[in-house]
Amino acid sequence: MNNGIVSSIFTAGLLLVVISPISGADPTPPNRTGVSFHTSDSNLQHIFDAAESKELQNIVQFTPDMKALVEGGGYTNVWIETQPMGGEMYAKRNLEVALNNQLVFIRAQRADGRLPGMIGGGNALNPTYDWLQGYCFPDPAWKMYFWTGKDRDYLLKLYSVLEAHDNYLWRTRNPNGDGLLETWCTWDTGEDHCTRYMSRFSPTRWPFDYPPVGDRLPDPHDPKNFQAYWMEYKVADPAALPTRAQVLVPFASMDLMGYSHDGRTTLAKIAHELKNGREDFWLQQAAAVRKRLNEGLWNPQRHACFDRDRTGKVMDELIHNNLRGMYYGAFSQAMADEFVGYHLLNPGEFWTPLPLPSIAVHDPLYRNDSENNWSGQPEGLTYQRAIRALENYGHYAEVVLLGRKLIAGIGPEARFTQQFDAIAAKPSSPGQDSYGPTILALLEYCSRMDGVYLDVEHNQVWWSGLEDGGQEFTYTQRWGNREWTLSAENGKFSGRLNGHEVFSCTRGVRVVTDLEGKVDQIVGIDPLPKPATLHAGAAVLKIVVNPNQTYGIDGTVHHSVPFDYPFHY
């Protein structure tokens, strides 16, 4: 498919990518991709339209030569935990800013391989290296290779960037050689104000390339040091400041292991595409990370991973970061199934009225703080990451369950906040709106429930049409000179490519085709079994589609993931 031509130019060590107009398509840059959605559900239409409108406000002139999508909701910078991922999600609407959200980090890589946790804009990029801030970068940057026309120079540069950062992680974050990468400060994993860090007196930031231990740790009992490195703490009495012995970082970290696993898995994919002979090497390196994570941090009796503090003690709190491990693909299928089965849908842990608290609600460290606190209230960013986390392991019906909860939680107010009250199931973060991760999460869930999703990496189109309420809808995705349109009415939905019908099916399932419209699979995305009749050309398939099961066009089961939980969803 000729979806565009990308030309790469190297200037002073920087990668500049120019997207050329598409032959036969509207040359206006924002129109190379586009989405439209119309539904008879007036509440959903209101929320969707508000999301589209408010996310446009998050596109800014970041530097004189680059527009970018900032986090929004009062956050005017780009963070590596949100904006590469958010940019790629926005590629279906605007390729220019989607690509720039990758390039800003590529441009800002330090000579030793470290990528910045945050970048400010202005006359030039202003990167910060005082903390890692997550790593939702390798996969979205890889997918932009497909969105923008498979430019080899871009891919070569991305390969060198990911390899250098992975080398940096293992050169610095494994100082004791035990094979478990370490987090050294609260912001390394982006868990602002989180009690699991603050109860162990972790520094908020750590701008050094050595661990905060021994004499190299500034004495936190000195008020000047405490103010410089422990900024999130509020200690009125200087006598109550912690001692060095009370600082329990470094943590052996499931997050950091996930960073490396995702980077190495992506490096293997790029190596395969480039045919550079390194695919097997990177697959083996990724497998080694997963194996060590399982050995060092997974508790098979508790069906979850748990970090360890500086002394080697297990940190007993049950945390949503297991879902992050799934986002990074660092869990085995069995580990993912166990965490979802025992914990995710447990109403006493993570399946609260508005699900996905950062720490399980039964845990002593859980806090119901309404403003930027990763100790409790569900985060829009967690909803955003949960999509890939669950889809990595075939838990498609759980994605739908979360989508339904998020839409209800946002509600008719259509206010897109960073956090939600887990018990009241409504927006929190007083006075905040237009928070990008929540907006993009909402738009992505809509595409997985009643819409079209392009899996550009695998040359697939996911056409999803639930029965919820029986509302009529039409969803169109444009890319280059093609339009995929899904329409639903009278109990069935049909897919059209450039106006030509490629299938029709009873509602309640997902149909998967290639980009040319050839039907390949039917998938159970509803938590209840759904009888389905699929028409694709001369072929007719009548089948009962079960949750999390994928069937071929002949009705054979291609893939099956359990959906047999003992909890009411």
C-alpha cells in the first residue's frame, strides 16, 4: 500500500524526517489520515466529539520546526512514558505530530545512550535526564515505521537509539550484577507521590548515573539535600527527616525489566526487517530478561510480581505495575493469565466500581488522593497502557470491559482528567480537563468496541461491533487513498473498503481482515458468548463466538485465552 513517502535527512547527527504528499490523495498534511464516528447513542457521541475537540488543543508548536502532541491537562511538556505512545495512537488522525512525538526523543538521546525522561519545548529541545520516567517508546516508534511508509533510514536510526539505551540500562542499572534492573527514584517509573516509594524514603529524582547508596547518597537529614532530591515530601520538623539507613532504594524493579524487554523485543523485530543478522540475538536477550523477571520478582503463590528493596526484602504491596509488565510483554502467557484471573477482575483489589487503582484497594498503602498520586486513584495513563497490555496476551474481552467502565466514568460531563475516584466512579483531579492520555484511551477503546483499528505492523484491520444498546453507528478510518468504513444497524454490522462491502456479520464480535479486506478471523470480544453469522463473499460461517477466542474463517479455533474468573464483572 502506498500510504506515503518518508525521506530521511541526517543533519548534525539529527534525524529529520519529511513526509511527502501521497499520490492520488489530499496533500494537506493533517488529512493523510483521519477518523469519523457517528452514533445514535447521543451520550457516546457527545463524549467522543469532546475528546476529538479537546485533543486538538494538545497539538502545539513545540519547537520552531516541529509540532508535537503534549500531554495536556496542564502538562505542557512531552514525557517518554506517555507521548511516544500517545503520538502513535494519534497517527490515525495526524501523521506529522505522531512522528514528531518519536523524533523529539530520538533527537534528544545523550551520547552515552540515555534517553530523556522529559523534554520541554521552546526555541530548542530542552531534555531532562534526572529520572527515567517510564519507557513507552520502543513499540510506538517501531509502528511509526509502518505508518509513514517504511523508511529504512528512520529504522536504522531507531535501531541504534534503542540499542544504545538498552546498553545504558544494563551498564548502569545492574550495579550488583544480579540481573535485576533497578529503579533509583520515584520518577524513574513515573509514580508521583506514591506511598510505596515515599514510605521507603526514595528520592523523588536522581540525576546521577550511580545508585543512591552509601556515602554517594546525599544525607537526607540535611534540609538542603532533602529539598533538592526529596521534593515531593512535606516534613515540617527537621528532626523528622530520614537518615541514610532509612532510604531503601534501589528497588529491583519489574518496570525496569519491562523497559529492557520491550526494547529488546523491538530490536529483534527491527533486525528481522533490516535483515542484519541480529534477530536471534535480541530474541535471546529478551528471553533472558523475562526469565530473570520470573525467577527474581514473580511469586507463583500470589500470582503477581513484587519489587524488592535495597535489602532484598520483598515489597508486599499488590500493584498495578504488573499490568505495565504485560504492556512491555515481559510476562509469559501463564503469568498474564494468572494476574488477570486472580487480581485484575477482583473487586477487592483492582476491579473497583471504576477499575484499575494504582495500588490494590485492600492494601494498607492505598490512598484515595485526588491529585496526581499513584498510591490509589485510577489513572487515565493506566487505562491507555492497559489496552496493549491485555491485547498482548489475547485478553480482548477485558479490554471491552474496561472501555465500558471508562466511558461510564467520564460520563456526560465529558471532562477528561488524569485520575478518577475508584469508588464513586467519576472524574477526580478538580479543575483539570483535556488530559491527553485519558482522551486517547477513550478514543482507542471506542475503536476496539464500535470501530475500526488498523494493526499496521501485522497488515490487519480489526472491525469491532458490539451489541451494547443496539445503537446504530458508522465509523470510518482513512489512511492514504483508502477508507475502511464500518456501519452497524438492525443487529448486524458490515465493513466496506472504499465503498465496496467486504463482509457482513451479526453484532457482538470482531472481524479481522487484511488491509485489502480479505477476511481472516472472527474474535470474541464480548464477555458473553455470541452466536454469529459471518458473510464474506461466497463464504458463510455460523458459529458461537466465545470470549477471548479467535477463530479462522473455517470455524477452527486459532487461539484461546481463559475467561473463567470467579468474580462478577
